[in-house]
Amino acid sequence: MQASTTQAARPLAELTIRGIILGGLITVLFTAANVYLGLKVGLTFATSIPAAVISMAILRFFKDANILENNIVQTIASAAGTLAAIIFVLPGLILVGWWTGFPYWTTVAVCAVGGILGVMFSVPLRRALVTGSDLPYPEGVAAAEVLKVGAAADGDEENAKGLRVIILSSVVSAGFALLAAMKLVAGEAAKNFRIGSSATGVSTSFSMALIGVGHLVGLSVGAAMLFGMLISWAGLMPYLTHGVTGEVDAVVGTAFRLKARFIGAGTIGVAAIWTLLKILGPIIGGIRSAMAASRARQDGSILELTERDLPIGIVGLSILATLPPMAWLLWSFSAGGPVHEHAFAVIAGTILYILVIGIVIAAVCGYMAGLIGASNSPVSGVGILAVLGASLLLVAIYGHSTDLARTNALIAYALFTTAIVFSVATISNDNLQDLKTGQLVGATPWKQQFALVLGVIFGSLVIPSVLDLLNTAFTFQGAPNAKDTALAAPQAALISSLAKGVLGGDLDWRLIGVGAGIGVLVIALDEALGRAGKMRLPPLGVGMGIYLPMALTLLIPVGAVIGHFYDKWARRSANPAFAERMGVLAATGLIVGESLFGVAFAGIVGASGKDAPLALVGTGFETIATVAAPVAFAGLIWLLYSRTRSMAR
């Protein structure tokens, strides 16, 4: 009897060799796909949920596979979707003519050092932003639901119904994405127009994943993003385009890209600082709790598995261990340039900047991921703020110079510094999302944190080769000797132009200031609503609504409203908890289906070398596709939620 009790109490295996190998293989595949897709169209796809699905499909052949092992696989592979976002900065070194290719070990080290720092900085945040927070974490919740349903697929009737709902919504989402790839329905719709002497526009992407995200984040975040979107497109855009002549699409596109987004970045900056101040207490409490847990472990106390983070001593030593390679990277990169005129002071100051801003960014990115999910979190906005800070530090030391070679060297150094900070941002953006998934499935935090370090290393080893291959085959738009087939690399172009603007002295700081002012007003409004007991408008959500294109934000509030009315119905049903979970699973499936299709489509694009390899019709079909898209989209969403309600009864 004693033996059987001990056997029953034995924890499930989490970190296994086969899980690490499988996670590594998925990481390599998804990293390559994400780098290519991100440079081509400026977007990357989330990898946690597709990795979980693939892991469950493969490990199902092993009798002793379990939900926690699958969770580790998706944790490792999730680094692919996030670390690949380094492409939003590093190609800038090609665009400014500093690099002609991507030095392999230098690029590996930039990604690995920043990524490991991102993991370590976010360890103390778990207690503050995951276990001690009511943030929705839409993608973390969705990944947990996928793992739970997969693990219980052979279980009771409720789990069987849950599996059917998630499969149904995944098929609907992937099916619509396939129709869009075939050009039979439009993938997005946009219309820019004149309002007197001004101009603005409306746009949406027909993305079912955004409906799912909206359902999961709820009305408060959805309303905040809608408010920010209205500020941007109903207020800022008509003002910024007033009196500007030219073709309307070009006028609107230029004003949004070069003006409105900088205002949005200013709002995000102020909202981020405010958010950090509000969560500073819980963060400090989390650090104290981690230290107390470490002392308790040393004293022989046994912590619950779900409360065991990486020991705070190991976190501190790991951070210290990154400092020598970081110093070497900065020293070797800047050799022969103006930085070496004050090498010790500038490099030491840069390391201090990376550490301080890294801690801030880890907290802010973790909060943003908790608010709307890692995929939709505007990490490029954080990159804008990071490159502004790095560039301003160099201006404070060196001033503005008429020597073009000297200025270019400082621009390159600012971009290189930002690349390290950006690696911190991307991984911390993902880490807390994974830890939320782990919390919901009963995982051990330190094992997930270790797994994410492995994912960072796997991804870092792949990224430089893919970048070099793409640079050789296609080049980048705006780079010296760019080819006709050059990839857009839109975020890298924006961030490198920012560094040029600051160090060249011609950046319009008024735009950032206007955004900061809007941020202050939004914070005051949110606090007033809170004191009045009304629904809050999270300032970061408003900032993201201003900064992100309308095509990426419009459907999130729509999904939030759909989710709100579904939940109202669910609360009146015979089994409210089950009915609400069925709604969550339907929303989850919308994210799963589109994510899986994104993986497959990236592979097809890469193999074919074509932008639209699945297109069945030409441009003459565009009008029909544009009319068919909203009808089919709305009809499928209505049918899905109707079917979900029927099954939930």
C-alpha cells in the first residue's frame, strides 16, 4: 500500500530528452519561417499554440507522455516566434551600410545574451504579473486550454465536447485564412478618403484570430484599444494630413507611418512608465518572495512544485555572466570608431543602460503580453523607445557632427545596442505568457524558465544563417545595391531612420511630446473611471490602439463585444462554468487555426519564392473577393458561436 501511494504521488515528468529535442526541432523550423515572413510582410506568427498541437500529435505515440511534457515543448518552441522579432532591428545595420552581411557568431551572441537576460529579468515578475495579477493573458490561456483538451481527449463528455469545439473553430479559422490565401476572399479591406482638406481611412484585416483575442481579453481592453484607434484615425490623422496634397493613399500612409506612429510611441512610453510605477510594489514583493523562497529551500523547507522559480541566486549569477560577453560584443563592434575615444565610459554606460532599460522593458512587455497577448503586443514600439534612449545617450556624449562617417558609426552603435535590448524585450514578452500557461496546467516554473533558455539558444543558432541567406538572395529595400526582389523589412527601416534622425539632429520631437501628453490625459481618465467604479481604460491598451494600424486592432474590440454577449448568455445557462469554458475554447480555436495555417503558409511562401503561391484568381476578382469577405467572415463567426451555444446546452 505504501509503495502504491508513493507511486501515485510521483510528479509527472516535465523536462525530458525527447521533449527538449522535439522542442529544439520545432524551434529551428518556426524560427526560419518567422524570420522569412517577418522580413517579407512585417509580421510574425505566434508559435506556442502550433508547437503545443504538434507536440501532442507526436508525443501521443509514447504511452508515458503527459500535459507537462507537452507544455515544455511549446515553451521551448515559443522562443521562435518572439526571438525572431530581432529582425525588426538587425537588418538596420545593413540599411545604414555598416554591415554587408550578418557575422554568424556576433549575431548569435546578440540574440543569446539579450534573450537570456530577458528570461532572467522576467523570473521575479512571475509572482507579480502571473500569480498575483488578473491580467487576461489571452494566448497563455488559449495554449493552456489546448493542452488540457488534448490531455483529456479520451475523458468525459464535457472534455469531448470541448475538443469538438476547438477543432471546429480551428477548421473555420484556418479555412477562412486558406480562402484569403487563394484570393477568393479578401484578407483585408481598406479605404482612405478625403474630409475637406484633410484625409483619413478605415481598414480591417479579416483575421479570426483577432476575434478570438478580443473574446479572451474582454471589454475593458477592447474598449481601450477602440478609444486609441479613434484618437488616431478620427483625431490625429485628419489633423496631420490637413492641407497635404497628393494621392490620398500615399498621404494617409505617409502621415500614419512617419507621424501618427511616433505619437503612439510617445503614448506607449508614458503609459509604460505609469504601468511600471503601478506594478513596482508587486514586482518588489515578487523579488522578496523569490528571496524568501530561496532561503526556505536552503533551510530544508519544501515548496510546492508550482511555486519553484529558478533560485534568485542563479538568476543574479546568470545576469552577471552575461556582462563580459556583452562588453566584448560592444567593444569589438565599435573598434576603430568614435566610441573608442571614450571606450570604457561609453561601453560601461551602455551596459548600465541595457540593464536598467532591460528591467523596465521586461516588466512593461510582460504586462503588455498579459493585456493583449504576445503576438499583438507592439514590441516594435518598445524598440522605438529603446533606440531613442540609446541614440540620446550618444548625442549627450558626442553631440551632432557634420562628419558623415562618424555619425554613421554612432548610428550603427545605437542600433547594435538596441538589438540587445530588443532581444530582452521579445523574450520577456513571451516568458510570462508561457508561465501563465504553466500555472494553468500545474507546471514547475523553473523548468519552464530553463526550457526557455534552451529555446533562446536554439533560435539564436538559426537566426543568423536565415538572415544571411535572405540578404544574399533578396537584399533589403533601401540598402546599398538592393535588388528588385528586395524584402521590405519595414520595422528595421523605421528604427534605423529614428537613429539617423536623433544623431543627425532632424527628428521631430514634437510628435513624441504630443503622444506623451495624450498618455498623461488617458492616465488621468483611467484613474477617474476607477475612482468612480466604472469600467477602466488601460493606458497601454489606448497607446497600442494609437500605435498599431487599424487593420490589426479593429476586430479586437469586435471580438470583445462578441465575447461579452456570449458570456452574458452563458451566465444564464444551466451550467454557466461549462458554457463559459466552451466560449473560451471557441475563441482559442480561432487563434489555433490561423496560427497553424500561418506556419504552413510561411513554408509554402519560402519554398515557392512567391508572395501569393496559393492564389487561384487574378486582380480582376478583387471586387468580388472584397464583397464576399465580410459576408463570409460574419456568417462563419455567427455559425460558430451558434454551434458553440448549442453544444454548451
